Amino acid sequence: MHNSEHLNITSMFGDRKDRIPAEDRLSVIPGFIGSYPNLFYVVAEAELTAFVDAISELQSEEDYSRLVDADGIRLTNPEFWANSDTFHLANR
């Protein structure tokens, strides 16, 4: 889970001026969180440390796109719903 830090939350729009990206945090949470994912990451256990390191080193939108291209299954991917069903079944 990406926790975006802000000076304050006074508006849903135009929050860039209130952002403090240097204080953002990444939380790795066991289990399931959220109801409507639009992306899954499928990572082999042996690759998990490298995956977390790659997330921690993201510096740009291009870096993020490369990460998603390598390990992500977007909502637009034909494999998305099969993966979604697997996760929902495991969550039950």
C-alpha cells in the first residue's frame, strides 16, 4: 500500500502543492486490502526481495511503467479476471 503524505487534505483536486513525497511510505501488508483492484502483481517468492527493492527505488512514471510491464497484470490484461478470481477465492 502506498501511503501518500500531505501537509493537509482540504481538497480532492489540486493536491500537488500540499504533497510531501519525501515522507511517502510503502507498507507491505499480509493478506488482502481493498475491494476493487485495477492491478495485480504476480511475483515468485524467490523474486520478492528484488521486487520490493525495485518498488523502493522508483523515481519516475517510466520506472513505474517498467515495473508494471514486468510484473503487473492490469485490468486490461486478459489474465486479470482469472487472477482476480484466484485472489477472491483465497480471501474467502
